[in-house]
Amino acid sequence: MSLHGPKTRHTLNFVNGRGCNASDISPYGTFDAESPYKMLYIGYQISPYVDYSLQNPECPKDAFHQFLAIWARYNETIDNDINLTASFCETGYYKQAVNITVSSSTKSPIEGSMVPTGPRETLSETEFNTTAFEYLLGASVAADELDVSREHPYNHILQHHPRVRSKGLTWPMSPMVGFAIGTQNVSSLDAFRDETLLTEAFNASHKLVFSLAMQRILMNATSDIVNEGQIHYTQHGIIVSRLFSAIVEGLLLLVAIFTVLLWWHIHRAPSNLTSDPASVGSIISICQNSTGLLDKFSGKGCLSEELLRDALEDERFHLICGCQSRCGNTIIKIVNVRNEITRDWRFSMEPPEIDLSAGHYSPVKPLALRRDIGGFVTLAMVAALVGLSYLKTEEQRTKGEEDDVPFEEIANRIEGLIRPDASFEVLQLLENYIPTVFATLLEPFWVLVNRLLCVVQPFKDLWYGRKTAKGTIDARYTSIPPQLVLWRAAKSGHLLLAALCVIGVLSNLLAVGLGGLFNELPMFVDYAHTFEQATLPQMSSDTMNALETVMLFGSAFIYEDPALVVMYNITKNTPLPAWTNSDYYFQPFSPIVENSVRGDTYTASTRGFGVDPRCVAAGTYNTKGRGPPLNETIETTFEPIDGCAWPADYRGNLFNYRTRTGPAALELVETLDRTYGACGKPFMLGWGRSSQVEDTENGEMDSTFVLCRPAFTTAMFDVTVDAKGLVLDAVQTSDPEPRLDYFNSTSHTDQIISQLNQLLFRNGGSWHNDTLSRDWMNYLLKIHPNGDPRLQDPNAPLPDNAALVPPVEALYRQLFALVLSLNQDVFLTGPGPSVIQGALRRPEIRIFMDRTALVITLAVLALNILVAAALYCGSIEHFLPRMPTTVGSIIAFLAPSRAMREYTAPDAGVCDVDGNMAEGRSSGLRRDATFSFGRFVGDDGRAHVGIELDPYVVPVKLSSLRKGETGPGKGILRRLLGHRRKDEGDTWL
């Protein structure tokens, strides 16, 4: 690099070290502290559109693909001095086979997913015209620019300077400079002093523009090309806890071992039974011929289980199979295994024999049938039912509520249940295992209760008195699992027992319902949050009246960014800038930094700034020579603006230029007043058609117009944005107002509207035979979904002006909002941020209750509670001295009774004491014979407790059992009469 020329205007020569010299290049911008930076992109090819190029006699053709990047900054401390960084770069173009992952929705490549599968191959000039491409980058226009007509957005150079002017960059500048700055996230252009960063920026911009250019020139293949690939998609699976799975596996193994052992024991154990001893009657059939057995058990009916076991602990019994006798009935005999010496010695050491009868006994109360236990279980089920109902209410607290809830209450409007812990094992325990364990424990409890009732039910019926053998003595409830006696219980009229069978079966359904009740799903949750706003709803006059910008470009916002944003939003569906939707720009807010909670979206009440275009269809006309007079339409449509007089004879001048013969079209886009402020707000759009344009005196034309008088509007909105500020939703919460709350606000808003008009409405109108647009408004109306794609077609009919009013208003509102959004510095910054209340939303995993499982669970629990209440509140009566759960216990109730001697099982013969069929004998029981449980006098003349034929039974009163008054009275009258019995211990009858 070498320096030439006077000190006040140095020029430099840049040499690439390989024979290319770029001479007499001035890197200076302006010696101005506000715009001290200058950046240049100098390509190789020469063009009338550029000031500098590398193509010269001192630069050979082997540098054809090179460009020079320069960064310079005016040094304020030394007069006429600059800091400078420059670098030569050379481009190369290649193709390569790769594997890449693209989004299924946007079709965009996933960053970092590209994997090369082949070598790089040079891209030939026939595949991609690198010469034309690099000419476009260097000159900012195509080589055939003067020979090709294009739509308005593409017929001039893209201006980036308004977007980087605030960084102090001197105008003019190449679009490649703007792209290079845009690829780097830098706050100051001083960063490009680093040569590495400078080259990386232009390298990235080259790649970006090349990718877009390649996308535009690629064509669909003439034949289908099939390539193998992969589809990646997200699946949700089931996670198994190793701890709990190991426990379950161990328990299953243990159950399997016990099952095998039980099967082996059943298989090896001998059996002398010829029938199932599942009823009291079957026990009678086995024992009624065993005289010694009955004598041994006689008088033990009122003993408790412990006393009965103690009384019989030295006895041995032998079951003799009935298959060895003609009768066929099985009998039980007592087997003496001791000799007389041992017997005499044992007899001398034994305590006195227990009385054959006792005067009082305490009824046995099985744990599962006690009312306190039943009350506890019922209370647990009620608590579970209430708890589940409460959890479902909490889950659905927000459903059905109004939307106008203050932000302070949003934290209390939570749908779903908050997970109590993030640990997988803890959640599994709370959501699955504890509910399942509850149902699993409830099932064996009901099975136990059911089993006990199956045992007690025949005795309870007998205790009520006068019951036939069917349904009592012959009831076979213990031969099958308790849950399966439903049909037998229903036939016998034992409805509560049948209900318990149903409950036992439904307990399995309860386990399934509780196991699948709680599910985890992702959802968005709102939390009350505090935000701050740095800007004020007040505009700055200094920013809007920037004289330098007005002088250079004709308006404070004369750049095409708003229109470009709208264009790409319509054609490419690119998002609008932050804090902007299709109608308003919103005053930004941000979450307070001190709060560590971050959300996906934020909602707060903020002010929106917009415009009401107030457009009307201004009529369709057919005139000759001149355009139609529009002053009458203007005066009748709009009220006059103070200080702004409507023109007395305003015509849409449609014949400014001549054109070739044939059908022609014209678009007129202009304001009614070229001044800034209120008078420059009204504007007009017009469209014309004519086939006689060359006849300027009598040529006939058709024309139609739309007139608009924009007015500023503002209102408060509840705005929801994402973390980048992109507007997701906006709900208006106040009436619109025409002005802001500060002095001179109307002047400021009128000025912005008039400046927007100056930006858009620069087309005075000219006739044309093609279908291309000449201004932004007509181009946007052409591509708008509700616009007219043949708006500029001279062969198309005149457009419907009434149908164009909605898209005109929509585009104008969006453009106005974008002007504010892209120039937020027009708003003043307050002395300190103002604090507002709002809400943040973030995704969370919440617990939800499955509706089907919940209905099943609540229904089963409710049925459980009803049956439990019926059982424990009135059905349970404790009257037995012991539970008849063993053969000995049942025999003790029957041994001394007539029922034992006279009962005959259905379809059974009568046997003698030796087990042989007794010829000519028959049962002494009548068909209508009934049985009862109570106190009776046996064959031995003593009182007993047990089962006996009616009418030889006295019922047992529960009141006397509770008080212990089961013996004769001991009053004075009884003593005077001398009524005493030597066997005072007998049960009183």
C-alpha cells in the first residue's frame, strides 16, 4: 500500500502481492465526527455504476475473481489522518455431495448438520455464471441493467445506508458493505479494524448472496431423481425405573417360586375326601357317625378359639375315606396313640378339665369386621374420593373463566397440577405406585371381609332363627374364592354378600383406574411478572427533523426498508420486526433483569401506535383528453382541514406522457399536497385504461380512484411477545384515541404520516404497455393476497376501486407501523424505566388426570363407600364365641345337638355307626324342618351354644352378651324361693 496526493486528499495504491495494483483509491469519507467510517467493496470488473474496480492494465486477468475490502476511520485527534485496514480476497465456487438435515416445516437446513460425502468439484461457468454474479456484487446492478425492465423493487440499487447510518458510516456505500456488516453482530464499526473479522464478514456475505442466487437459478429436474435418506422425528417413550423394575422382578420371581411349591405340595399330598366339605351340612355328614368324636366336642360350643385349641391339643384324629364303606360317607375317628402308663401319668399332671359348658362368653370380633377398622377404611376411601375430586378441581381451575383477569391474578390461574418433585423415581412413586398400592391393599381387605362374611353368613341367618337348611347349613360359600360366590349369594338372597363380591372384583378395576389416572403433559403456564419500559409514548422532534437526512434523501425516513419488510412478509412469509403486527407498533417492554425467571412469551399492557387510513372509493369515470375533476368528490367525502384548502379544480392528470399505440395502462399515486404536516396527509390512488393514448385532445379513457385521509390512532393493548419481541397476539383493551398525551403530539404524528406519503407516493403517472409496477404501493397491491395481480395490465379491465380499499388500508397501516418499528429512536427515552405488571409464559410439565380413569376410580370408590357404610353401620353383629373357620370349631357347635343326629345331606343315604348303609332307615327330618343358632339342651341334659333344630333353641341376645348377664337372676326373691342348681355354670335358658 502506497500513499499519493496532497495531505488533504490522499489516494492510495493497494497491491495484492501477485502483480495486481489497485491505484488511486480514496478511502476517505467525510471529515465529520458523526460519520467517521468508510467501507469499500471493490470488485474486479469495471462498470459505469462504480467508482473503483480492480480491472486495469496493472492488474492481470488471473485476479478476475478477487475483490478488495477496505475499512477506514477518520482520526479526530490528527487532522487529515485516517486509520485503515484493507485485504484482498479471492473467491472460488465448487459443488460437493453432502448429507444435510432440513426442517420438515420450513425446509431450511439445520445448522451444523451438513456432512460431506464426496470431494469438492469446481463449479463450471456453464453451471453457474460467476462472471455475471461477480459483476452484480461489484456494481450492485446486473450487466444488462439498461436492457431489462423489472418490477419496481428490482429496478434500482438496494440502499442499506439508512440501517447503518447510526453507526457513523459515510454514504454512499455498496450493498455488499451492508451485507458484510449485517453478518456480524457488532455494536461499533471499530470491530472491522481487525483484518480477520473484515475478511470473515465479506466471506460470509459472499456465501449468503451466492446461496440465494443459486436457489433462484435452479430448475426442477426433467426426470425424478430418487435418493435414499432418513426421516428424523420425535417420539415419546416409556421410561422404566430400574429400582422399581428390580423390585417388581424380584416379587414376580418370589410369586413364581411359591406357585411352583404350592403346585408340588398339592400334587404330592394324599387326599381321603370324596366330596368338598364346603358347607356346614357336609361337616355334619362326615362327623355324625363318629360317636367318640362328638362326645369329645360336646359341651365346647361356647369356648373361644384359644380354649378350644387347648382342650383338644393332645387329641389326634383320623379321616377315614368313605370309599371303603357301603355308605360312602367319610368319617373322622379319634386315634389313641399313647399307652396306659403314659396316659395315667399325663392325666395326673393335667389341670382340671374345662367345664363342659360355661355361663358366659365374649363374642369374637374379627379385626376386619370391627366397626372401628371399618370406619378407618371407609374414612380412607372418603379421603381418597375427596382428594381426587379436589385435585381435578385444581387441574381445571382456569377452564370456563373470563379472559379479562388482572395480571396480578394470573399466577393463581394455573391449569394442571404442579409436579411436586423433578425426580423420576419420586414422581413414579407419587403418580403410579402409591395409587396402585392403595388399590392393591384395598382389594385384599375386601377379599378378607368377603371371606369372613362367607363363613359367618350361614350362622347369621341361623342366629336370626327358623331357617331351612337351604341357604344356611347347605350354603357352599367356602369352596371357591370369595369374589366368585356372587351367583350363590344372590340366589340365597344375601344381597350384601353379593355386593361385597362385586366390590372385590371391582377392586381390580380400581387398581387399573388409579394406575392410569395421572399423566404428565407439556403445557404453557402463566406467571405474574414485572416488566420495565425504557421509552416514553412521546416523539422527539430532533430525530424527525434530521436536516442532513432530509437534504440527502428528501425525507427523514426515505428508505425502502418498510416496503421491503412488507414485500418479504407477503412473498416469503418472513416475520415482521419486533413489537410490530400488521396494524400497530407497540411500546416495547422487557423483563426486569434481576428476576431470574425466564419465559417463552411475555404479556403486558402497553400502548399501540397506528394509523386509520380512512379510504373511500372516489368513483369511476370516462373522460376525453383530460382526467376527471375530483375536487367535488374530495369536498363531499372529507371535512376541510384547518389551514389546508382543497384545490378548486383538482383533476387526475392522466395524460402527462405519450406512449406507443395500443392498449395502455396508467397508475397515479400522489398526495393532494406536497407539504409536510396535516396538509400532506391526504393521498390519492388512481388507475386508468385507454387504447387512444396518442390522441391527447380527444383520446377516451376510463379511470377509477381511491382517496384516503389518514389519521393517527393509539390505544392500550394486552400484547404477547416472544423472547425476541415478535408479537404473537394483541388484544385492544381501551378505546382508540386520535392523539398522544403531550403537547404538540398531533404535529409529530401528522409529520410522520406526510413523510410516509413522500416515501410511497412519488409516481406522477405515465402510460405504459407492459404489466410492470412503477411504485411501491402498486407493487404491494399486486402481490397482496386481497389485491389485484392484473392491476397494471393494460389488457385487463379497470380494477374495482371498492375492492381495492381494504388492501390499500391494510398495507398503509402496516407500512406506518413499520416506519415506527424500524425507527424507534423517534420516541423519547425517560429518565428511568417505568415499571408495569404483566405475565410471562413458559413451558412446564404438568400432571393431568385422565377423565376416563377418574370416572372409573370415583365410581368404584363411591360404590365401595356405600357398601362399607351399609356393612359397618347395621349389618355387622358379633354373637359367635369364635369364628367357624375350622372343622373343629364347626363340630363344637353341632356335636350335642339333634341336628347332628337327624340331618341328612341332599341325595345321601343313612348310615349306621360303622359306616354301612342302614337298610330301611330314612332321615327323621321333615322337609319343612328349620334350624337356629342359640342356646339349647343337648342329649346330655346340659345347656349348650350352637346349631339346633327348632323349636329347641333359645336365641342369644346381644344385650346380655354385652352385659355378661347370661346366667339366672340372683335377686332376693330367687334366694327366698331357694331356686338353686348345682350346675350354676350352665348357660341360662
